[in-house]
Amino acid sequence: MKYFAVIGHPVAHSRSPIIHQAFAKQFGHEITYARLHAAPGGFADVLAAFQAAGGHGVNVTLPFKLDAYAICSEVSDRAKSAAAVNTIAFSKRGLIGDNTDGLGLVDDLSGRLGLKLEGLSVLICGAGGATRGVIAPLFEAGCRHIRVVNRDVQKAKQLCIDINNVPHHGALDACSYSDLQTLKSGRGFDVLGFDVLINATSAGLAGQRLDVPDVMFAKSRLAYDMVYAAKPTVFMEQAMQAGCADSSDGLGMLVGQAAHAYALWHGVMPQTAPVYKDLRAAIDGQ
Ligand code: ATR
């Protein structure tokens, strides 16, 4: 028996235990996977107690991904680029940290949604931790250009500076929502349209639409919301009403990031499609 957990605040809603148990079933592995709540400032203590009790590894969710990054003795380049860790393996060498969020997104885009990412241009709305986690893996998967749009444009520019400090292939830049409106009316729009639009903001949680021109949705192949829900999210509705070709929520990304965490801990990559299907049915049926 091996022991795993997800640490967060809040954590009661986390689907990670269900997903990891479904993966374990595919291989006949015996695992336990708990939800561990930590109060703000209490991440390190909860982590240490779980390790001392014989734990093998943890996933880390909001708001502790930065704490997890700071506490690890070794981190992957992906985690370095994100400055955030969502998966920790306990090893003799210490705490080994990785960030599998972006891999989960890339797998969902290129697998379930059938997109070839080579050469694509991507617009990511939002410049918080969710955006930081996915940029390096999108470039590794072949994306050519990523633009980050944010209300606070300084935050988006800083994010680009930080990420550009780690070598990557591709062009990364930042702009404001009003810049998007200018682009729309400018002569460069045909060149500056985006193949994929990604929502990494929390605007939808407050029921708010993003100030992205309709024509950008209409010209793109896919609008992807990192949030998942039983019904189409505000961003998905906005995209489809504006004539976007396709839209998706982030449930597949959730399953994908869990699959890569599973592979790091167990050395085998589980199948995501059947787990996604069951989870989708369970969530939509609620
Ligand atoms: P996370 O770590 O999950 O990415 P975060 O760091 O709190 O969360 O970032 C939330 C993001 O959502 C920010 O980019 C925020 O934009 P600002 O930095 O300009 O505040 C964005 N956001 C939240 N509400 C928004 C709204 N109504 N419209 C546009 N962006 C919004």
C-alpha cells in the first residue's frame, strides 16, 4: 500500500482522490489518497506530518503551489518556469517538485480535442498562477506565439519577463484588453488572430465576461476554459455566441495533470479517456 494526498484550502471539493483511485484500478495498484486541509500558512506542517506518517507523495492545490515550490529541494524546469509546484514526490534525496498542470492542458488539447499544437498562436486571458503553469509546456508542444492579456498589464509584462528568463522556443508577449480592441481594428489583425483562446482568469466565477472582441472568438478554432463545470462556463458561452468553432471546459486538463502526477509517482502513464468519461458523466449528472 502506498499513501498519497492532496493538500489545499479549501480541499473538500477536490476530485483528485476519485481520479487517482480510478488510475490505480487500471494497474491493480493499492493506494490510499486523502484530502488534507491546511490553514493559510500551515502548508509546511501538514506536509511534514503526512511525510512522517509514511506518505509517498502529495498533490498541491490552491493556494499552496508557491509554498510547495519554495519548500522543495529539487524542482523540474517546468516547475521553475511556473514558479509553482503541484506534485511532490518524497524521496531519499528530499522533496522533488514538479508542475503537471501544463502537461495536462497540452494532453487535453492535442489528445481529446485533436489539435495539432505545432505553429499555433495562443491568447491566454489572465496573468496569475494558472497562466504561469501552462506557458512552458505549450511552447514545448510546439506553440509558436503566446500572448498574455490582463487587466493589470504590468502583471502580464512581469510574467513574460520571468518566464523569458528560462530558455524556451517561441514568442511570448503581453497586452491589455484595450490593446485587443485596437488590434481588432488595425490592419495587422489577420496576422494577429489567435488559433486558441484560453481563459485562465477567475472572471467567470463572478459571472463576468472578458473584454475579448467577438471577432477574435469567431476567428479562433477553440476557446478553452481552465475551469470546469456541469454546464458551459461563462467564457464558453461567450465564445460560442461570438461564433467560435469549438469550446471546452478544463475537466480534461484536471484529469491530464493527475495522470502525469501518477506517472511521476508510479512510473506508468494511466489512460485518461475512460476516467474523463466517467467524471464528466458524474459532474454533468449532479
Ligand atoms: P490564479 O493563481 O488562479 O491564476 P490569481 O493569481 O488570483 O489566480 O489571478 C486571477 C486572474 O484573473 C488575474 O489575471 C486577474 O486579472 P488582474 O491581475 O488584472 O486582476 C484575472 N481576473 C479576475 N477577474 C477578472 C475580470 N473580471 N476580468 C478580467 N480578468 C479578471
